Amino acid sequence: MAKVDPFAFTGELKLLKKLCQHFLIRRVNLMNSTRQCLFATLIVLTIFFISGTANAQTSLDSILDPYLTRYDLPAIAAAVIKDGKVVSAGAVGTRKAGVKSPVSLNDRFHLGSDTKAMTALLAAMLVEGGKLRWGTTTAEIFPELAEKMDPRFRRVTLEQLLSHTSGIPTDNKDIVRIYFEGMSNDGNLDDLRYWLVQQWSKRPLESDPGTKFAYSNMGYTIIGAMIERVVKKTWDEAITERIFIPLKLRTAGLGPQSSLGKIDAPLGHSIVDGKVKAILAGPNGDVPSIIGPAGIAHMSILDFARWAGWNAGEGKRAPTLVTPETMRKLHTPVITMPKKKDAKPGTPPGGKYALGWGELTVDWAPYPLLYHGGSNGMNLAHIWLDTKRDFAMVIATNISGQKAKTAFFALANELYAKFAKKQNVDK
């Protein structure tokens, strides 16, 4: 049976309310008003069901089911988007391995580093608003720290941080130690991120800014701190107010996708002593929130699809958060990444990198696609955009690892073959 977008009929319901109010206010008499209201209801319900047919989405459950056993996944969800509309979606499996707790299309899944594209969009909005420039440096934003900054760090730009070309290294033991040390400080998350900038800015860079790619969660955390300085709010507030709410990502949130003491969302899973272990919300339920701008968003697969479809349109549909030119800048690669056969799930396997988005060549698509993966080590999420066709795919599961990664690439292949338009597109 086809599933219907729960938000597809808001306009029709508002129309029904207005029509009924109109007829009742006229007060010809109670009987006539009631008949007129019922007639209006019949008209709007007809519109409702016609629209329902047009907006119906088919289920992916039968396609997803085999992936559970084939790749040892507790749950998997996916959606396909064409021209900004979800045309097919599904969610199968359980919220907690070994427990019968079925997932649904409205369940929240953790997105990991797919959050980076949201941080990049937020930065772009501030560039258009004149509060930042692509060439804004760390020293300009934090002038009081400039004297003690590493000389090369002083001239690191916003665009270099967004493209992972700042010279800051990929997460290592020293960086992770600082994350956890930062979480022990007093204050709000903007205070903690400022402390992180203070500590890290004194250290030498791994390479000259703008010369080398190194996937950096620290870099995106520093972007978050820069955003916080100019908007005078935490990144967490800004991302919610400026992106989640305008885009109507109603299930979107930050941190562990489940609530403390509840299994009200798919729990992340780790492999402990060779066995799958569900991780409840709590101190180990996600990465430290200090690095939120690098990857702590969660939302339902339908909201993830809504985000993907908005991006695939590159400015074709509301809300207009940035210009189409800025959207294309965010999606345009600036550096080639070294190919990594053993790339950890959620990190780039190669291709090129833009600003919060990667570009990847796969043998099942006629040209490179925009792509990003995200994982906090307990969950995995992938997003694919074919902007030439205004087409997108999103996939999420509540476990990570190489099996899940392999499953996602196989599923993306299957979904693209089944749903992407078979038409000639200018390359």
C-alpha cells in the first residue's frame, strides 16, 4: 500500500477551515450553514484524495528487508526524492537488536558528518548576510587570540576550513583528548568551543593552508565557534533557528537520537567482544557535543529526504535560504581527495571535496554525484545528490562498520538504477 507524506495536505485542510468559517459566519440559518459546510467538506476531501494520489509514495520495505540479514543490520531506512518530492521510502528492522521494536518512517536516525553540509549552509547564509566572508580568517574573528596563534593558523580562512584544506590534521589521539578535556569545562557549548579555539590555535598546522586535504572535525568545530562569535548564539541554537525550522525538519535534533531512559528511536549499536551491543542515550550515546558542527544532527528518514531534495534543487524551491549561485558554490569541488580503500565508514573514500559536500565517481552513475557519509561509530547515514536530474537518495542505519558501508553502496546502486530518470543529461 502506498504511504502518504503526512505534511502533503496542509493547504487543503486550511482551505476546508476557511470555507466552513465563511459559510457559518453568513448565518443564513443553522440548517443551511451546516449543509453548506458539509458540501465544502466534500469538495475539499475530493481535492485531498486527488492530491493524495499525486503525492503518494511507494514503499521501499520489500527492497530493504533483504539487507537486514545479508549485512547484519538491526534496522535500515531509505528514501528516494525526485523534483523535491519523496517518491519512495521505507524503514525496516528494530530499534534495538534482539528486541521486537519495529522502526518507522518517523523514527530519528543519527546523521553524523552529514551535519557538515548544514554547518556549511549556515556559514554561507552569514556570508550572504555580510557577517562573514569566504576569506574571513580565524585571526579576524578572534583578534584577542591572534598574537598567540600559530602564524599559519592566523591566516586560515572560512573556505579552507569548509573544504578541509586548512592544514588542521584529521582526528588523532591528541585531538580527541582535547575534545573530552573541553567537555569538562564550565559554561555553554559556545564557551567550550571558544576554549577549544584557544587551545588548538597555538599548535602548528600539519600543512600550509589551502594546499592539502585532511578530513577535519576540529576544523568544522572551529567554523562553529566562528559562527557563534558573529551570531552571538550557540551553533546549536543557530542551526535549529536558521535551518531546521525554516526547512520544516520537524524531527530534527542534536545529539543522541533517543531520549534518556527510553527506546523511542533506533539505538546506535557497537561491536563489543564480537557481539552487537545497543547503546542507550547518555554520555556514550554520541560523540562529544563540543564537536556538534562536525556531526551530531539526527532526524527521520523523511526529514533527511526533505533536506536532500531541497539541496538537489540548488535553489529551485522554497525556502530561499541562500541564492542559487551560493548553493552551487557549496556544491562545487575545490580539491581532489586521495583515494582510500580502507576509509572508515562515514569518511570520504576519495573523489573531490566541495564545502560540506563530497563528489564521488561510481560505476553505476553516468557522471560524478554529490555525496556525503556520516557516522559516530554507532550509526551510519549516506546522502546522494544528482543535481542534473534534481534527484536524491538518503540511507540510514543504527549500526556502523564495513558491512553497513558495503550495504549502503549496494543499495544506492539499486535505488539509482530503479528510480533515476532514464534521460539524456548534459554532462
